[in-house]
Amino acid sequence: MNVLIADKFPENRVEEIKALGVEVTYDPTLGAADLVAAVKGVNVLVVRSTQVTAEAIQAGGTLSLIIRAGAGVNTIDCAAASERGTYVANCPGKNSVAVAELAMGLICALDRRLPDNVADLRAGQWNKAEYSKADGLLGKTLGVVGVGMIGREVIARAKAFGLAVVAWSRSLTPEKAEALGVGFCATLDDLVPRCDIISLHLAQTAETKGLFSADLIGKMKDGAWLVNTARAGVVDEDALLAAVEAGRIRVGLDVVSDEPEGKTGPWSCRFKDLPGAYVTHHIGASTNQAQDAVAEETIRVLRTYMETGLVENWVNRCATTPAHWQLVVRHFDRPGVLANVLTEIKSADLNAEEITNVIFEGARAACCTIQLDKKPTDDTMAAIRARADEVISAELVDLTK
């Protein structure tokens, strides 16, 4: 098995992957365009921030698994991977503390204007009167949008700072909010006007893209702060920019839409010269602690795949197949039995969407469940049941009920 690691990865963990008995190519300098050639002959690709395009996936004829050494997979063309039958896996939750720490750091920076403070001193300017005007965080209301692992870590730290916390998430209920010790908001429209600070912790999906809209930005309190350590695409960035330019709100951003792909080099961010905006280098997960935890999880996913063929943290699995019927065949555990059953299914022009076969103790009998796109005819069922020396029973389950 050939493994390509196309991003920075702890050196000691690279050696652990080699110890699994695979061929490893480690090149953290690769970019999206480079992958098209580099991925040829590769079985498993490991990436962090490097974009994996449809062109690269198409070029990787042997590519069977892409592991995102992190949580978000928006830099991977998952649709293209799904079309090629390539698994995409991630490492959720392993960098939660690191991202939460940066979110709190940005909140403190906004309150005390730390970047401007330090910049003036480095420029030889002493301006204590100006930088003594901070409000302080105690008693302010923080709205946490998204209460997954990162959001929960932010909540814990915010409480230690004396912030009152309210939260919204699609899965949050009043009971869950009470257990977390936060105020429950049924909608974002309910949350936004209440908050002095809002911190975003949502994965970017088709449902969350642009979720923090111009309308919501318009409902923020004058002087409120927005912190985004999630993904740039969950916010209407044009509306956000306009609000900051108008001096109505301030922002702390670890993610912006026009981030360069390269690790170093010149860049001009449209927020960079705004006094109400602090932008960091998309470093939320970039602590040694977080990267080691992510690397360890990457190795676990790879080892499991090598040893069992199963993919942990599989993100591009079809949530619901087109199957409307499930055929349950109890059968003798003999060579050719399932091949004969599948031949009957093929002859009836039925498509098997998913197949699972389990063996009973003693390995004399087994049970196979086959999800089908259409209902088998009585003749097809009779043909399967007629194989009495192979098939013990065959029953249909209507999955639509």
C-alpha cells in the first residue's frame, strides 16, 4: 500500500505510519495542482489544508481513501470522491481545545485591542491613554453558534471568564442547553440581538453555507463582535465586510474566503487594514497538542482500514440509499450460494444498493441482507426460495414503512 502525506505532519508520526509496513511519501510542500501528478499510484492520501480537487481524484486511479487530518472536509471534493468510490474520512474532535483556545484569544484581543497595542509599541509609539479604554469581558453575553465538540469547549472557557452564554444549534434542545449550563435560543434570530459577542462553530455544508446572513449581521448590536474560527463560507462575507467598514461591529477571524493555498508568500486580505478587524492565519488547530492528537487519529483510521477494510469516520457514505426493499436471505454457508442469489437478482434487473452478510456460530449458516431499488416479483422470490439446498428462507421487508 502506498501512502502520500501531502501536508505538514509530525515527523515521529510519519515514522509510525512507515512502521505499519506501507510505502510512505511525505511532501508537505505539495499544492492542489501538484497532487494531480503526485497522487498517481497512491492508495491513501493524507491532507490537512491542501485542496483535493476532482482532477486529482480522477488522476488517482488507485486512490481508495482520503484522510483529512482534521475535522472539516470542505477542501476535498467529496462529490468527486463519491463518484469514484473513494472513501473520505476525517479526525473529528481532536483539535477542539486548540480551536476553542484561539476563539477565546481573539475575544480577549478584541477587548484589549492587543494587536494594535503591540503594533504601536513596535513602531515606537507609547499610547497608554488610548489602550486603557477596554470594557472587560465579565458579564457580557456570548452567543455560541454550534455546540459540537469545539462549541462545548468554548462554553467551558467562556464561563471561566465570567461571560453569560447563550447558544443555538440545529440539534440543541432546552434540556441539552440546561445540561450545558447555557441559555437556549430556538433560532439564530433569537440569539443574535441578545449578544455582545458571537462565536461561530459550524461545519461548512450545503445547509450552513451563508447561514450567518446579511440579515443576521444587520441584527447584531452596534459595537458587537463576531468571532469566526469555523469556515469562511458560513458567513456572508460581503455583508460582514460592509458592517466592519461602517464601524458598526468588530470581528476576529481565523478564516476568510480568499486565503492563499500556499504556506508562505505575499497576500492582501480585504480585512487587513480595517481597525475593527483582526485576522489570523487559519491556525485554529495549529498547536503541537492538537496536531499530535490528529496524527494519532489519522494513524488509527489508516491501521483499521489496512487490517479490516473498514473506514472509521467515513464522511461521504450515502445517508439514505435509493433502496425501498430489503431482501433477507438465511442460507447455508457454502461457496456460490450468494453468487446464485445475486444472479437471480441480476436476471430480474434489480440493483443491490447495500449488502451485509453475517455468519452464525459454527459457520454452518449465515444471513444476508440485500437492499434493493425495486420490489422483486413473486417469480423472483420463488426462484430464490427454490434453491432449498442453499437457501433456508428468503423474506422481504418494505423499507418505506
